[in-house]
Amino acid sequence: YHGPGTCTFYGTANSNQMLMEIMGLHTPGASFVNPGTPLRDALTREAARRALSITALGNDYTPVGRMIDERSIVNGVVGLHATGGSTNHTIHLIAMAAAAGIALTWQDISDLSEAVPLLARVYPNGLADVNHFHAAGGLGFLIRELLDEGILHEDVQTVWGEGLRPYAVEARLGADGGVVREASPLESGDEKVLAPFKKAFQPTGGLKVLGGNLGHAVIKTSAVKPERRVIEAPAKVFDSQQGLNDAFKAGTLTGDFIAVIRFQGPKANGMPELHKLTTVLGILQDRGQRVALVTDGRMSGASGKVPAAIHVTPEAVEDGPIARIHDGDIIRLDADAGTLEVLVPGAEFALRRTADADLIGNEFGFGRELFAGFRQLVGRADHGAAAFGNA
């Protein structure tokens, strides 16, 4: 954090900024301009004027229903892959698409990953922060590269008008205090942070869907070294991230293992952020242990160098297979092949009882009572974890 209202980490919030611009819902060049600067103030004034002009009372009426279609949704997924964005958007984008009457699936997201190269290395997928990314050419450069290679749909309606090409720009402060725009640079200002299409960091995007006898999950591979993308190891099972942290403090997390953190899905407790796991598992990996994570919870933008199969669905509280894993079961996570399996004979595994968990602590205090109805109604993670429209 470099100032009030800012976040330099490329997690969910900054991935949101990227999505809104590449989907044409921001004004061009607005995503990563710092707050508290004359340019940000000018962009805010300009955005307010534009928002008024595209209402029914304005001179350029453009309702959101004309802007959000299959092309803009695909552009959002492409941007997510090309930048190694937050895994939260494998849920959010599905819910957004559904609200627009569009069926987007994890398989669609995974298929697009095979066609979209990774062009950005921004923390936690690299050492640079979003300021470095923006200074190297930012979204204007990235959008132009993807448009020129035919990877983005250009023929979309945006808040700015027709087409996505006007977003291949940089916003500057004009002499009169207003916003002026210049064509994005032809070359990256730092190819270690922002690569041209022909020098992509890897040929495929940073997100992949896993499948197998444990259900389906999402993994973010953009920060995971290739030699760590396949692991076969015994399970250590916990029903909370605190349980794993307690085991770490007690010194019992020895040898290679796959941590299974269950009862963290939408219905169990609203799918909280499990960011406390990142540090512990990273330390163990740095010590030389081979470790990974399997969970029905979220890791968001913090999914980093440790292979993490997240958003496992069906979740444990709905009797998903993750609730039948025992300590010591061998699990194989293969991000290259796209598989996630427990290596227990099928007949034996099917006969196991699903684990029970005391979830009463998730239901009371800090306003949790207000969300009981949402927990009862919420759908699966791979359906957007939405509380409405799940019939």
C-alpha cells in the first residue's frame, strides 16, 4: 500500500479494475491511475459526465444490457488469463454472465486459457506491483497486443462508444486540467513485467480447471513453477485454516503432504478468504517440502507459488467427496493434465461416511445471523455461488 485508498497487489480488487476496463465498463485508461492525483480527479469528473450522458436522460443512451453480451464476457475471461488475475473471478464472472442471461462455465474458462498467453508478471505472480505494470504500458498496451493478435473481440459496445480499439491508449492530464489520451506505447517499458504477445511469459493463461473423483476445482498456475504443478502425497485434513496454522505452530507438518481444508464453501460459512494459509504453506515449501492445498474455500488473488486446488465442488457440507478424505489418503494433483484425485479404491471410497463438522460458530455473532438465508439459498461455486436464480 503506497497511499490512502490504494492497493499495489494484483489480487481481486485490481483484477476487478482490469475486468471493468477490458469489458468496456470503465472509461479508457482509468484502471490503475492513483487516487489523490490531478489525473485521477480529472478522470472522475469525466466519468461522472459520461455516466450522465449514457442514461435515458442523456444524449447517448446506452443501457448496460447493450454492452454486456457474450463478446464482452469472453473479453473479461481473456483479460483474466492474460494478466494472471484473481481466482475469485472464476466465480464472479459466471454470476455476472448469468445475470445477463449468458451461460459461462468453468470449462469455458479453462478452454480459453489454452488459447490465451500470459503477458503480465505482477505480484503475487511476479515481483512488480500494479504501479510497475501501469508504468510499463499497462492495460492500453495489453489490450492493443491482444486486439492485434485477434484474441479480443473488438466489435463491442462500451461506455465510451463503439469498439474496444479506443481502449488501447494511455490517459494523460491535459494543459487545461482535462483528460487527453495518447496511443499506447509500441514497446513495453519493462518486458519483465509486461511482455509483448510474441514474447509471452507462457503460452497459456494462468487459470485451469481440475477434475476427478474429488469433483471439480480451480487452480492458478501462473505463479507455480512447472516442476511443482504435479504432486502426489498423503493428505493432512483440517476443518479450518486455523487448524492448519495450529499444526504448523506445533511442528507437526512434516514431510510432503497435501493439506485438505474443508467446510469452507458457500453453504458452510459463506466461503471466506483463506489467505492465512499462503504464508504457512509457502514457508514449508521453501524448507524443501513438497506441499499443496485442496479446499472447497477461496484463496482469491493470494493463490501463489504453492499449487492450490480451490473452490472444490461439490463442497463438503453438501456431502461432496472432499468430506470423505481421511488423513494419510494419497491425493494426486496434476495441474498439467487437469486432474484431482484421491487414490483410494472406488468401492471403498464410496462406502465411507462423510465427515461432520460443527458449524454453529459460523451462524452467530458479527452479524452472521443476517446471512443465514443466503447460506441456505446459495448455489455451487462453479455456478457462480449466487443466492438467487439457482432453481
